[in-house]
Amino acid sequence: MDKLGFLEMYLGLYMDYFTVLEALKNPESDYVVLDIRNAPAPIKKEQIKGARAIPAKDLANQLADLDKSKTYIVYDWNGGTILGKQALFILLKAGFQAYELAGAFEGWKGMNLPTEPAQ
């Protein structure tokens, strides 16, 4: 694969903040945001508003609870961690439509986008 093809494929694994934010505003949206951070709520303290918490360590065991007609956006603490990529791999391998949130939670907060107390 050439460099441009690889970069196009790589970038296609991510969803930008503004697409996710618009989807979260629409109750009819097919997008579901998954907080896959492996930490209890007191440590996480907050999450993206409207996100569903499923720790990455539990995701493979909870696939039957997810709707294959939805598109899942996963996020971790920051873009440098691997949990988001592992969760994305699990979802894609199981036949789900899924993306990783570009910039992760750190970037979302940095843009002052809506958060709520962690579940």
C-alpha cells in the first residue's frame, strides 16, 4: 500500500468532534458514543455528555447488548493510549460500524465540549 492509501485508511478510522457533537444533539441519531476507559467513575469523574460507559476490558463480553444498526464512536483518555484502538478493533472484527474519536476525551475537554458526571 502506498503512503497516501495508508494515510487515507488510517484517517478513516477516526470521527471528528463536530460530527459527534451534532449526532449527540439529535435523539434520532444512529451514533452511540462509548466511554471505554478502564477506570471507575470516581476516577473518571466526567465523561462526554450522553456517552455510554463500557470499559474496554468488558467490551468483548457485552457485544450482544449492542445494536448492529448503530454506529459506535469509542474514546479513551487521550490519543496516545491504545484502549480506543483495541475497542475499535473488537467492534470492527465483530461486524459493527465503528470509529475512534479523534483526539479522545482529552481533546473533547480541551475544546470545552459538553461533559457530564461519569456513570
